[in-house]
Amino acid sequence: MFDYETLRIIWWALIGILLIGFAIMDGFDFGVAALLRVLGKDEHERVVLLETIEPTWEGNQVWFILGGGAVFAAWPLLYAASFSGLYVAMFVLLVAFIIRPVGFNFREKVHHATWKAVWDYCLVASGVIVMLVCGVAFGNLFLGLPFHFDGDLRMTWDGTFFQLFRPFALLSGLVSLSMLLAHGAAWAAMKADHTIAVRAVKVSRIASLVYVVLFVLAGIWLAYGIPGYAIAGPVVTDAASNPLGKDVAVGGTWFAGYLTHPMFWGAPVLAFVGALGLQLFIGRRGFLGFFCSSLAVAGTILSAGFALFPFLMPSASSPSSSLTVWDASSSQGTLLLMLGVTVVFLPIILLYTGWVFRVMRGRVTLDHVRKSHGMY
Amino acid sequence: MIVDPDVVGLSRLQFALTALYHFLFVPLTLGLAFMLAIMESVYVMTRREVWKRMTQFWGVLFGINFAMGVATGVTMEFQFGTNWAYYSHYVGDIFGAPLAIEGMMAFFLEGTLVGLFFFGWDRISPLKHMLVTWFLALATSLSALWILIANAWMQNPVGAAFNPQTMRMEVTSFKEVIFNPVAQSKFVHTVSAGYTMGAMFVLSISAWYLLRGRNIDFAKRSMTVAASFGLAAALSVVVLGDESGYAVSENQKMKMAAIEAMWETEPAPASFTLFGLPDVKAKETHAAVRIPWVMGLMGTRSIDEPILGIADLVDDAKVRIADGIKAYDAMLVLRENKNDAQAKAILAAHDKDMGYALLLKRFMDDPRKASPEDIQKAADSTIPNVPVLFWSFRIMVACGLWFIVLFGYAFWRASKRRLEGRRFLRVALWSLPLPWVAAELGWIVAEYGRQPWAIEGVLPTALGASSLTSGQVWISLGGFVLFYTALAVIDGYLMVKFARKGPDGLGMWPKKPDAIPTTAQTA
């Protein structure tokens, strides 16, 4: 029932789900953190903003940790090649992820304006860095990365850190930044005291508009300015995972999949519908504004994933070293076992995560933080 | 291709530093989480306010430590990919799975519930909150279980075989990977060490309050919990530490011989060297004080089975390297023609030794061209650092025995309700750093003792590294050292500050003992 090809597609989809989970769930934490000093005008307001995310950011971050673990288990070549190749970028990302837990916790431990300001800016930086680096990394995938494998499947990186800052990759970083700023502000508009929520609505609307413009721009650029990759010759979908067994043609379009599978267009449509919904519903009662923002996030990631398929990590310096869904996975046994574990545990995770969000529901008001701040 | 030895050395240093650093916080999280759950359970059963305040106060210190554990844990999850890319490719099919399962089964639960522990006091019923704390504690230990399953596979790689088509190890039996005997003893040993650390943390800080005459009722109750929990944990860590030693001798004879500085095979049952000065050059141990029989009994659970010495193990390695070269040659043939029956048969016969041929890759590109001198050099490289292992092990064991004595005595005093003795309190206070000493040394024995292997007998550490430049690793290593040092200073400052403030300074407990609240109130 689960042949190797099917399992590989399922695991491609599961990594997509984890990535979307990370972007939606932790994305708003990063957005709120990045906007901490913009939306929060004084100490009480900033505490309100922090308390909207403090009880849940830790669980949300696990989407990222689990994403790393799942890529390791299901796509070990991708894990190895991307993390070591993007070495300095990964280090910067790690610093952002290290500074965050201590930032949230330590900030509240000393009552001194400078102390709090320093941690505030650490949190702001961690938010901006993660949003930008993830976006820039995604953009670089479309441009192809400089790496090749030798016969032992040892990867050599043929480029440098600064070569990653190519114009399209930077644009893609800005798409990610504006999208998640809008998303974070949408969260604040829903969860924070009304004084702050009013500001958050404005910020979210503007950021979301910027996002739509940049997203469209990136799409046009991708269609007309960037050559696509395609597997040349017969596509073997169930061979042993060894990227060196295929040829890759560069020069087509990244939209080839969209032309053969019209339903792929559902992804960008979802992104636009989400962005439109955000403009309409944000600032009203309920969670519809935030929900629409989440749709936009999901639609954006799906759009990129569909365009790349079946490529995971294209190589510019040695196209046939590119990693694809068909030649970079774990063995069939590992994929099957991990699928079993996921089928059992993902619903449980969603269940208790849902419960915790329900327990923590409602706005965090200024009155509340003036009286008591959680004993974090 | 030979990886730049500087990159390997720097990457090893970085991994060791970040892992040892991470391991300062993790065991305390393991232990404190259970102590919190126990204290809160007493609160829910008796509804006496003091137990709630205890949970909350120790919870504040738990929170500071937890943040550091999470922050430094992210590095660990990603460092395999950044610095050990070939390792990740070579064994990701097996090693990645327990890490991902850890995320799904344990860390997600832990991360989701910890927020509720801090922010849920007024939002859910006491019973539900207690369950949250219990699940938090269980999740931290479950997390350790999966990490140790992954680690145990590095020490004893069962249930996997090499696939020449994909140039990596692939799973043959997940059951063997999960029920690895090394994983079981390591798990119990490691979490018990964590529980001991948590107990010592509470015991020592409470002892300080008693010495200062502050928070007396609060501190006495905390000490009682710490003494009983700590005694059980300390007994478990030593008894099951012995189990862990037994597993070591079965699977990693060389590590055992190095821990004992046993240069030559002794007639069974071997003696245990209590003290000695291992001399690596002369291959002997000076001034040795030996206790007859003990080692043979501990290591083999028999009186007639010998424990192999280092010299014999090096000779074994030479044979395995020669066989490994045959497997390596067959692997290269199969890479060109996957149906070559003769090569298949050779690889099947010797694939357990192929890792030994890879030891030669540190010295040459093609192991098939190795001379007898090269093979000797590679075989010698299987000896880990004997003096470091010898002494790390002995200090760790001494700490472990001391914990049994201290917690046993504390337990006795607690049951007699005579916790006040100043000399006892001072000893309890000054024992505070010892669990950290023992835990870090335990890591060194287990992981430094595994060298030169990343995966015992399968993949030498030197091959596992990424193809980076040493400049890149210098940047990250320098960054980590600076950054982690700054965090350590801040963490230490906050821990001391809040421990000093104490429950009375934080407004959780009255400054005068006559005003103890006895009825339930909201915090």
C-alpha cells in the first residue's frame, strides 16, 4: 500500500506541513517580538504584548525543532547538505533561536529600564533575523545553491556566505518579513489590549499590502527572470536514494508544474484570499482576521513548494547533484516507521496544543498586567 | 577526500563545549521537574498553602534553568547537520528517527505545557495544574529516553547495515535500535543522575536558608522531599551505573580497558585499580593500588571470563582493519556494478569491519593502499585518552558514592526531624557543585571514551565532519564561546539573585515564622 514513491510524496507533504505549522504558529511569535518596540509604547504595553505570546511560544518553537529532526530522519541528505552548506547563515539563525528563550525569561527578572530594553532588542533582533534568514534561504533554492557530491556522497560547498545575498533571495526575504509582520500584528490585534490592538490593526494592514505586492513581484520575477530545473530523461521515483544517478536540465521554468497541474494555482489563490480576508476582517471581533492571515502564510509556502517540486535543493554548480524528492530520502523502512509515529502523535499534539490555547484564550489587558504579571 | 584535520578538531571542540554546556542545564530540568510534581501533589492532597508556595518558588528557579536548557538544546539538534554533515548522511536513516520521535512524543508536550505551568495557576483547577506538572516531568524524562536511544546507537550500532547504493547505513530492525540494551541502562543512569542533581539543588539551597534562619518551615519541607527523592535517585544512579558499566564492557571493550588503564589482559577475574598513574608512553600504570577480583566481577559478571587489555584489543583491531579493507574494495566494485555476485559475498562477509578500514582514511585517500605500518598506526588510533578516562571515571564514581552517603544521612535526619545540625547543613550546602562535576565527567567518559569513533566500529569521527573551512568553524566556535560565556554569567547572576531573595524576599513567604499562612489563598 505504501510503496517507496508514495512514502516519499507523503514525507514531502509532511515536511511542508511542519514548515507551514512553524510559519503559522511560531511566525506570529516572531512577528510580535519584532514589533515589540513599535506596538508597545511603554513598559506595561510591552508586557501585554509579551504576555500574549509567552505562555505558548515555547510549544510553537517545537514546530521548528521537530522540523529539523524530521528532515534529519526523512531527508538526511537535505539535512546534511543544507545545514553544512549554509553554515554561517545557520549560525546566525541559531543565535536568534538561542537568544529568544532567555530573552523572554530573563527580561522579567530584573526591574531596570536598561536591562529590559536590552532584552527587548534581543527579542526584536531574533524575530527579524529568523523571518529574513528563512525567506532568503527559500529564495536561494530557486536560484540554485553552489554544491556538489563526490562518489562517497560527501558534499562540497562551492560558494561563500555573501553569495547568498542575491537580489531575488533578498526579495524573498522581504516577502517572508512582511508576511510574518502582518501575521504577528494580526495576533496582537486579536490578543492584546484594545489600545495596542488599534495600532496592530494598522500595522497588519500595511504589512499585508506590502506582502501582496512583493509576493506578486517575486512571482513575476520567478516566471520571467529565473530559469527552472527539471529532471532530464526518465524519472525513477523508487530508486535507492543517491542523487548522482540522474541528469538535470536547467533552463525551463519553475512554473512547469503549474502548467501540467492547474490545481497548483490553488496555492497562490489561497495566499491572496487570505491577504484579502485579513484586510476585511482584522480589527473585528473573533479570530477571523488572524485565521485569514494564517491562510496567506500557508498559501505562500505551498506556492513555493509546488513550484520547486520535485526538487528539494537544486544545485547551481553541479545540477545533477541537486537533491530531489526521488533521490534524497531515507530508506523505505524509516519513512514508514516515521509515518506511523506521525499518524499517532500529530493528532495528539494538535489536541493538547488546542487545549492550551483554549485555556489561555481572551485578551491580555493593561489592567491585568498592572495588577500582576505571570510568575515566569 | 580527507577532511581538513583542523576542521575536525575544531568541530569536535565545538561539539564537546556546546554539549557539555547544554548538559549543565538538562539534568537539573529532569530532576527539578519531578520535585515540582511531587511538591504540587502534596499541595493538591493536603491543600496546605506552603506546598503550593514551594512549587512556585522552586518553579522560578526551574524556569531560569529551563530557558537555558531550551536555548542551548536548539544548537544540539542542528549541529549534526552543520558540523557533521557526512555523519548525518551516513547514519541519518537510523540516527535521525529517534531525534524526530523525541520531538513528537516528548519535546512538543514539554514545550507546550511549560507555559501553562507558569501562566496557568489561576486559569485551571489545582488538580489539572498538578497533572500539567506531572506531564511536564514525564515529558522531560521521555525526551531523555529518545536522545539516549540515539546516543546508545552510537555506542552500540545494532539493527543496521551498510548499503553500497546509497553509501550509508540503513535500518534493518527498528526493534533492535529501540530496545538496544545500552540505551536502557544509559537512560536509567542518566535520568537518575538528573534526579540526584535536582535533589541536591533543593537540598543545598534549603540548607543555606536554615543556616541563615530564614524560611524555616519552607526549607525543612523542601529538604525532606529532597532527601528522600535524592536517596532513591543516588542509589539508582550508582547501581544502574554499574549496569551501564556492564553494557560498556560488552559493547566497547576498548573504552572499558581505557577506563581501567588495563594495558595487558589480566588472568580472570581481573582486579580493579583504585588508584594509579597511567603512563601512555610506557603503556603501564605506576603506583597502582589494586583490589583483586572486583573488575572481573563487575565487568563480566563471572569469575573465569577475562577482560581484554589494550594491547590485545589493538591486535584485534589490526585483524579487523585487514578484513575491512576487503569489504571496502568490494564496496567500490559494487558501486560500479551492483550485481557483482562475488563482491556482494565479500561485503556480506566483512561489512561489520568496513568501519575499521575507514580508520585509514585519516592518513590516506585509498585504504586499499595501506602498508602494515599504516595499519599499525590506524589500530593504535583506536586507543582513547587513557589518563583522562581513568580519572574522570574515578572522580565520577567517588561523587556517586558520596551522594548515597549524604542523602542517606539527610534522610535519616529528616525522619528524626533533626535537620538543623550546622555541620550537616554546611556539608549539604558545599556539596552543591558535585552533581555537575559528576554529570560532566560522565559525559566525558561516555563520549570522549568513544573516540576515535563517531559510531563505534562503523564511522570514525574524523570522517563524519562537514567539508567546511577552518575559518568558518572558528567563527562559530568563537561566537559560541563568547555568547555562551555571557549567558552563563547572566544565568549564574539570576540564579544566585533569586536563590538569595528566597521565598520570603519574593513575597511568597512571610519573613517571620509566626505568620505562616495555613489556609489556601491565591498567590
